[in-house]
Amino acid sequence: MKSINHRPAPFTLFLGFISSLGPLSIDMGLPGLSDIENFFQLATGKGALTFSFFVAGLAVSPLLGGILSDRFGRKPVILFSLLLYTLAALLCSLAPSFELLLGSRLLQGLAAGLCLAIPIAIIRDTLEGEAARLRISYMIMLVGIAPLVAPLLGSLVMQFGPWQRIHDFQAVIGLLSLLIITFTFTETLPVDKRQTLNVRDILAELNNIMAKRVFLLATLIYTLGFCTLFTYVSASSSLFVDHYGFSIDQLALIMAFTSGLAGVGSWFNAQLAKRGVTTSQVILIGLLCMLVPAFILLFMPNVQALLLGSLMAFILLGFGLLSPAANHMAMDVIGQGKGKASGVMRLFQMSSAALISALYTLLIGMVGSITATALLVLVSALLGLKCWLSLIRCQQHA
């Protein structure tokens, strides 16, 4: 069977799917939350703990996955993570108690996180320069589509049974992916470039990665951009359901549309790359797409729902623009240890999600949902702009 590595479209789909495994596994479960609460006789809202436990697992394992992939290769780690993901999904389906369901979701998140950092490393193993930037753009575009498709897919699966069928379906796609990758994906990290698991060597290399100023600044820009995205995710229910009175089903459609704009932004990034627009310029455009709507929301908190949704869509478009550009710029300065470097970026990303969620919870009681959202997006974008200015100075002095 011909290797998928030499077929650009399937290869990009493969990388996009691996990167989307976490978001897909979160958003697919949205339609089944109320069924979970009824099945285990839980209080309203407690079913969302299944998301919290999954995200907790997703947050802690990307760096480990990057370290292991630098030692054993990309393919073995992906295969192990998919096998673990499949087994965890089956455990979720068979869980006889809510506590066991939460434990299984934690394990499933750990499994999805193990391979989260690897697609970027694979791209950097095989491509350089603008070719790598284009591939990252298309991959992240696919990741942006995942939140759009996942809730609808979850609803479709539940037409055939209760909430357990969602986890059965996840087990099936995990197993199919495992088989496809086993027989079609060729390892991209040569044996002579693999590294040891010596703790001292790992810490020394992580220190070396963090000492690269361009990598650190680009990672911070990406993280701060992700903060604007996760602010929206954290605020969406209180904004559209509590403040404007939309239903949960209407919220799912709003989230699907606005999240899709992040994918559109990544597509625009690829088109700009083909026209010679530099990564630094694209990052600036993305940050401005976040700053302007945040200023409008801050000084016009009583906006209509349509305008709010449009402004948030513009913010997500900005994230879609800067995300592949910042990822490319960060990884472009890394020689060996690409798995670790990508793992560091995902660790920053997922840690920022926890921080933003806590800050939003604190601010909403003080200033209301719209102002809290505007403040967090504005501060994140301004800090991103400061990092961008430092990055430009760093490049000028290089």
C-alpha cells in the first residue's frame, strides 16, 4: 500500500484528524450531557465534569508525548495513543458509575493529548520554509472545522441510541485510525536523530528550547491568541443562553458557525503565504482582528446578539490567521527536539485555557459577561501585540 506521506491531501487530513482528536472528543459529547445526567441521576450541570476531566488529561500529556516521540519516533507514539484512546472510549461506554466515567474520560484525554503535539513535529520533520507554513495552515484549518462538525456528529450518532453510542463511535474511529496509520504512515524521524530519555538530557534540551527567544515569543503569541479563543468558549453559554436567551440547540449552531471562522482564518493564512506575505505581517493582522472587536465590546457592552456574534466571529478569524503563522515561526528555529518543542507549545496552550476559565469566572460576577469577555480578549491581544513588537526587534538584531 502506498505511503500516505507522499500524498499531500490524505496526509494533511491525517495530520488534521490527529490534531482534532481532542476537540472532536469534547464537542461530540455536547448532545449527550443531559442523557448522562439522567442516566446517573445527577444534578443539572454536573455532566459537564466529563469535559473537565477530559481537558485535564489533555492538558498534561502533550509534553510527554513530544518527549516520547523524540525518543521512539512519531509513529509508535501515535499508535499507542490511539490504542489507549480506543480502550478509554470503550470504558466510557461501559462505565457503570459516574465516577468510573470520569476516570475513563481522564484516561481518554491523556491518550488524545499524547499525540496532540506530534503533527507539527511531523511537518517540521518533512518540510521547511513556506512549504511547512502552508501545510500547517491547512492542518489548522481542518482543526478549526472540528468544533463545527462534532456536535452535529454527536447528535447524528445519538439517533441510533443513548449517550453510550457516542463513545462507541469514538472507539470505532480510534480503531480505524489505528489500522490506517499502521499500514499507510511511514515514520518521519530517522533513527539517527532520535534522543535519549535521560532526565538530565531532556531538561537540558527543554532549557535550550526555552532559551530561543524567537521560539518563546512566537509561543507566547500563539498562547495569547488561544486565550481569546478560549475566552469565547468559556463565555459562550453565559453570553448567548443566559444574557440573550438562546436555547442550547441554537447555541450549538452559533458555536459551529463562529468556530468555523477560525478554519477560514487558517485558509486565508495559506493564501497570504502564497502571495508572499510574511508570517510577522500575518500575525499582526490576526492580532488587529482581535483588538478592534474587543475595543468595540468594551465601550459598547449593550450590543445586539447579532453584532456580538459577528464581533466574536471576527476575533476567531484573527486567531485562525495568527495560529499557523505563530506555530511555523516557533518551530522554524528548532533543530532537534521538535517533539519536545511542540509539546511545550501545547502545554502553554492548555495551561492558558485553565487560567482563562478561572479569570472569566472571577470577572463575570464583577463586570458582567460581555465586559468580562471584552477585557480578557483585549488584554490577551495587547500582550500578544507587545510580544510581536519584541519579536520584530529580535529578528532585526539577528
